[in-house]
Amino acid sequence: MTAVAMASDGGYDPVISKLITSLKEAESLTDEKDLGFLQNLLQSKELNALVNVHSKVAKINKDDRIAPLLSASVQILMEVLELLAPRCHISPLCKEVFHLLQTPHLQSILFAHDAIAQKDFYPHLPDIPVEVDEDEETIKIVQLVKSNEPLGATIKTDEETGKIIIARIMHGGAADRSGLIHVGDEVIEVNNINVEGKTPSDVLSILQNSEGTITFKLVPSDGKLDQRESKVRVRAYFDYEPENDPYIPCKEAGLGFQRGDILHIVSQDDSYWWQARKEGEKTTRAGLIPSRALQERRILHERTQKETNGDAKTENDDFDREMIATYEEVAKLYPRPGVFRPIILIGAPGVGRNELKRRLVARDPEKYKSPVPYTTRPMRPGEVAGREYLFVTREKMEADIAACKFIEHGEYKGHLYGTAAESVKSIVNAGCVCVLGPHYQALKSLRTAQLKPYIVHIRPPTYEELKKSRTKARARSTFDENNSRGFTDEEFMEMIKSDERINFLYGHFCDDEIVNDDLTEAFEKLVNLANKCESEPLWAPASWVQ
């Protein structure tokens, strides 16, 4: 038997080949049985594979760092969940993976992995101190190429020294990407023009009239401020147009948005002006938006002015005036198997929300359920106790209201109406979708972390479309107890006026809206929203996301 040395890319190791040759030479001195065993062992693929691995590991320099492939596995997990969510109802495999990736054990492992991967466990030596003449001022020269994109920096006059300094650096802008300009740097010259004694407006004029390369001569600030982006997301509760804001430091640096937009707040260093991007626009430069404190101050000032001028509305609504709608911090709320968010439909009387609720429940009575409301009014002919209403005495209902057993209640024509909290909880706990159509003022008690509702605002179309569609459908007036007649023009106008008030006071709480100009189309939209609510991750108040 001749031992043949095999190559290291899958064959025998040279050392093992020598051992086999030595055994062959010592064949006359060794027991044949033992010799055969050793030869078979040394020639086995398994042993050679282990030795090959050992050799490669041993060659690794002890000083080489074995770095993780990535340090943001949790972020990738969230992105995968977003990609899988729309496919869960199509593919059982996607659904299984979607639920697997949400298990606490797997997510905890990834969180631990990222926490370790983002740390540097190797010791850091302190920087070697450099002796600098204290009387000598350090100057740095920075050149940026001017383009259609703003430079992404704002300037101001230092109140104590009167010098022009860099007030802020916009995340993602040209100045930020250069890494050479920092907040607090003093501007000495711009394109060889001394700016001493000049105002920020003068410096901006120099920049606007410059072409090609712009050269800054700067005195570095004492310390560099942390420019790391925050991970805060908010939903805007108001519209903002920077071009119409007389107080914004730089209109070109402003970020416009509309109520309902999701904003990524990348910096809150300035107490008056935050830096933000619209969610999803990761490559764009951040823009300035008013901070929560600044916007609240503006709203309070506007209210005071209206009250002083006698323009304030005298309507007595239970809207909390102390609650000022600016921004709400949000996060992605992922659907959980077997736990469905209640669907709440709000809208003006007569707009059709109760009919849409009825149709949704009728579509799948085993899945969609509405709690039976309580009332103190007498039972009418044709009604069945427990079907239309749960009929109770006024004393009983007033006692339950005092005991906070109702999530909403009110009085209409001398009779009390209400929905019991326990009725809603029992539907949710049974694994069904609870569908509610309460008075809009009930949102304050329904929009909680315990219920996590999905709120849809049912809105009327324009007056002309409203009148045309209801007349064509021969809709009966809900303002008439007997539903014996159609809507009047005054009732159409009242519906639109009520809708505008709901939108002003509570519209920002709504996750979506449906304009009910055609009942069939409106119902299809509602079904699509209901499916999205139970299959896709959606933005919700951050306090709801555990």
C-alpha cells in the first residue's frame, strides 16, 4: 500500500502524509491490526477536513479583529417584516416567517447581537497632546462647490462678540457631507471678502452672488457638537409652509408638510427649530421645521388674539382647549396573530357611518362584531331586547356611568345612550374585530394604548355631490326618528358644517378617511382598510408599541 499525499485544497495534509509514510516504513515493527487502524484513520476525509480547518484558524494573526458582518440586524428585521406583511394573506410560508420574526426570543437575540456589534471593546489610547501657542488663532479654509442644492448651513450673529458664527448644520446637506464645517465655527471670510461687522443677510448676499467654488475662512469652535441623527418619528398635526413663515431663519432650508405626514426628526438640538425629513426620504437633506414648543406658543398666541378681537367661537364643545395639537411621536405597530385592532368610524350625523358599520358586520358576522349599546328609552315595536339595544332603567345606567363602566355615553331627547367598556373588551378577547360608530367626542376615551383602535373619518362630499348622491339613492333622513322622508337642504348644510368641525377638532386623530359620495365604493374602501389594519405594520402612537 502506497501513501499518496493529497493537495491542501481538499486532500491530505503534508504532515499526515509523512505520518502514513513513517507507518509504512515501520510496518515490520508494528502490529498489523494497529497499523491498519492508524492508516485508515489518517487517510479518512473527516480527520483531514478537521486538520485543514485547524491549520487555517491557526494562521489567523492574533491581532486581527473578527468583525461582525453588520451591526443593524434589527433594522433589517423590521424592513423584512414590512416586505412580508402585504404577502401574508397570499403565501402561508410568508405568514409563518412573518410571525416567526416577531417572536420575542429571536428579536432579543438580534438586539443583543447589535448591542455587542456596535461596541468597540479594544482599548483606545488618548490622543497625544499638541502644544499650541495660546496667542495663535487656528484658521481653517474650507472649499465647497456651489450647485443648485443649498449649502445646508445657517449663520447668526453672536450676541456677545458680534461675530458671524455657524448656527446649525443641516443633516445630509453639502456642509454636513463635507465634515469640515461645524456648529460654532466663526466665519472670517467668504470668497476673500472679510465679513467683520457684516450682518447674516450681508453674508447670504455674498453667497448668493458667488459662482463655482465657495471658499470659507473659519475659526474652529472649541468643541464639535454631536451630529448623530435621532430615531424619533412624529405625525404632524398641522400644515406647514416655510415660504409663508416670517420667523424661519432660512426659508430655503425649511421643510413643508401637511397634517398627517410622518416626519423623521433627525435633530432636536435647537429649542425652536428642529431638523427633519419626511419618512422614507433617506437621501435628502434635512429641513427646518418649528419645534413643538415654538408651535404651541404660536397656537396659544393666535387663540389669545382671536379672543382679544372677539373672533373666538362661542360654541361650548368639550374639546380640551389645553390640548394643543402639534406633533405626536409614533412608531410602527405590527399586527399580532389572533389580536385585532378595533375599527372606529366617526363622522357627522347622517353621513352614513352606521350603514357602513352595518355592512361590514354583515359581510362576515363571525369576524366583525359591534357591541350592543345600552339605552334608557322604551322599547319600540319590532325591537328585540339585546339585539338593537340593551334596555335598562335610568337609575341603573346613571350608576354604571358614575362607576366608569361606559367608554362613551350621552343623552338624546331625554334618554341616555352608551357603550359599555366590557362589551368592547369581550369582543376583542374573543379574537374578533370590534366595529364601533361612536360620537366623535368619545375618541378621547377610546383612543388608548389598551384598545389601540384604527380610526376612520367618514366624510361627506361637496354640497352638490352630497345632495345628488342622496337623492339618487333615495336616502332617508336620519334627523327624522321615523326615517319617513329625505334630507332637506338645511340638513345637508348642517352635515357639512358638522364634518368641518369634527375635522378641525379631531381629524388629526384619524388614521384614514373615506369620502362617502357613493356607498358601494365607500364600503369597498372600508374593507380594504380593514384588511390593511390586520395585515400590515402601521404608524401608531409610540406609547402603544411595547
